[in-house]
Amino acid sequence: MKRIIPAIMTLLTLLCACGEAAVSAPAETSAAAASTEAATESETETEIFPDVPDDLDFGGRTFTILCNEYPVPGWTQYDIDAEELNGSPVNDAVYTRNSVIEEKYNCVINERKIDYGQVSTTLSKVVKAGDPAIDIATPLFWCGQIATNATAGLFVDLNTVPTMNLSSPWYDQQSVRDFGLMDRLYFITSDLTIGDLIATAGMVFNKKLYDDYQYASSYGDIYDLVRSGRWTLEMMKTMVLSLSSDLNGDGVMNDLDFYGLLYQRDSLPSFFNAFGMRVADVDGDGMPVYTLINDTNAVKLDALFSFLYTKENCFHVMNWFDKTSTDFTTGMCNMFMNNQGMFMWIRFADVEMLRNMDIDFGIIPVPKWDEPQEQYYSAVNQHMGTATVIPVSCESVDMEGYFLEVLCCESMKKLIPAYYDVTLQGKVTRDEESVDMLDLIFENRVYDIGSIFNFGNFGQDMYQMTVTYDSSYASIWAKKESKYATALEKFITKYQEIGM
């Protein structure tokens, strides 16, 4: 994680524990308690505070935050408001965070949760009406929709908010870099929500099957493979392409059978990014440019398509479950929990569905392209990533900036440790090695603007190729290159004209 390094999560957890008896575990022995108190007092010297006036007082003002209701399990926002303490780590962290901010700064935090598909239109309506009803919004990226909203002039350029310090650790610095096009920054990801964390890509593997197939003796401990840089596409292919079984013997490979890998359409751009490729990037002048199609990347793309389209070993869950009454996430996770897959590609919201799995599983990053590649990269999903924005119709840009500073800072201390340390490390993961993997995954996340902004629909064209197992990306690019170029030029012109 670029905005707050997981290595200091323990420190933040200690800081959060102080003064939160209502949600803490029962007190230990007096000696242990004294030791913890002393450690906490020692560590608080390094606690980070927002750069706001000491006497900041919002005068009883209500701040309304617009957020998302979503029909698929795991994706509805539950990080903005909590009515009461209930023992759930994230809920209680949200409740405590809000209570602290409301009491300390004399304000009220109000959640307005609506269907995710209505967030964009609602923002457009309030802005066009000049209605200050929404102070902050947390829209989904939704593969170009958030960029469309930005070019429509709905959002404040965060670079112009004098009361925000965008270099603060509660803002993901990678998002500040990637979304800062043409010296403008209309949205970022922040510790206000965990939406960018649960939208981060990774993989899980079935530990029992890994042992049953004697993969440890054949290839080595998988965590050691990751740590040593040997967890690559070629290594995963070697494992996955030896796994396939028609479990019911009907001669047809479907959701009742066993595969080496369970994946979905969203896996494809995630692998692009894991191999060090991006659909588009920002050049040295802050201008967006297409970067995916070139001779070097062609080798990687050909190998990836060839691997994923090996149907008897790699099961495309969307292509199957989209034709049934079962949503693909539930179907995919049920197959994995039923021991029908050695590996499964995930976004971290999916992991919550595995907490009741009888057989242990482990978490690892999406593989690198090859061993010389310096690090693993974990994509934040182009659909489900959650942004932080200020509508231009807000009551006071300065006050919204102060509000974000104090709320995101407190979220860094309470919400993020609750999700990261307690929910993932304490409730879901099954071994210490997976905890190490979480650090590795969240430290090296990327935002591919080519997929998130979806210039000219190029990112979606690539994404949709998996529906028909198409690998003719070169033909698509050659056929539509001028269209893509024109669309990008129009975007640049429109982006530069915002607010003029």
C-alpha cells in the first residue's frame, strides 16, 4: 500500500487501541496491560496528525457522504456509517472513527447510500442544480464512468483545494500519481473507504490439493516461490496445465468438474498489470498515452491468452455462470470451496466468502511475467475500485478539504487496521505466510488508467475478448487504432477545457 506501509500497521493498531475500551478485547493481566500501555506511550510520539487548525470547529454542520449499495455479496459499502457497536471489527472501527470526528470537530457525519448505478446520475443532478446536498462522494470507477463524470465538470480539482495535503499518507500516493492527468486531479483513493483494498487482485490456492498433488516436492513451497521471485506465469502454467478432471464422467467440462484455475473476465487486465504492462499510462508531460500494444508486450499477451484459453484446465466462471441463475462470484467461490480448483483469481471482496471453507487455503499475488521482473504488481479493479471526490456544488471547498483531512486521517488509524489486521489477518487468512503475502500484494498496487478511464473503449474491448476466447488483439488494434487515437485526443481536449 502506497498510502500507508503495512509494516507500521502494528503501530497504528496500538494507537487505535488506546481509548477504545468499548471495542477492545478484555484486559490482560496487569503486567501485560502495563507493558502495552508503556509501548503505546512510547509509540505515540510518532503518531501522525492532520495539518488543520488546532481550534477547527465545523459548528455543528452535517457532512453528507454519497456511497454505494451493490447487489452482489461483498461490494456494498459498509465503511461510511455504523449505527452502533456490534463486535464486527470494521463496523466498530467506523462507529468509533465517526464518533471521534463528530465530537472533536463538532459535526455530524451522514451517510446517503444508493444503488451504485444511480450514483453518477445523482451527482450530475445535484451539480447541475447547484445543490450542496452532497459534500463528499465515493463512486465506483466503473470502467470509464468516473472519468466521464470528471470530464463533465462534476468534481473539484483536488490540486486546487488549499486545505488538503495530497502527500498525506491517508491518500494512496499511487492513485495521486496515476490519476493526475494534465496537472489535474479529480479523484483519488483514500483511507476513507476500504473500496480500493477489496477491489485489489490476488489469488488463493487450495493447500490440501497442493499437498495431495505433491507440488511442494515437485516445485517447492509456494510461499518460497513468491518470496524468491520464482512465482511466474510459466510456473503457474506448469502447475495448472497438469490439473483437470471430469469428476462426474459425463464427458463435458463444466461447473461440476475440477480445474487448475478458476478465473473471470476481470482477470485479464489484472494479468496485464501483473506482468508490468498497462493499457495506458501517463507520460512525462502528464498526458495519457496507450502503452499496451507493442512487440515486447505481444510475447506476454500471446502467452497469457494461450494459457487462459486452455479450457480443460482453466475455467472461465463468467462465461458459465452468466448463463445461469447463480451469480458468478458465488458460483466461483462455491467451486473453490468444493475443492474444484487448485487456484482461483480473486478480488479481495471474494475472500470474505471463503471464511467458512473447511479446507485451508492460502493467499498469494498474481504471478509475475518472469523471474527478472523486479516486483509483483496487484491491480485495483477497473470496475469496483472506489474513489473519493468532492462535487463542485459542495457548500465550501475549504471545509470539505478540512473534513477529508481529519476523517481520512482517523480512518487510517482505525478503519484500515480493522480491515487489514483484524478482518484479513485475524478472521480470514489461515497462516502467517498469507499475512506476509498481504503485505506484498497491498504494497505494490497499480491503477491502470487505460482500463479505469477506458479511453475510446480500448480497455473494454480487450476485456471482452475473453467472452468468445478471442486472442486477436493485434487485429483489433489495427482495425480500431485510429478510432482509439481520436477518442484519446477528444478526451485530452475535453479534459483541458474543464472549468474554462
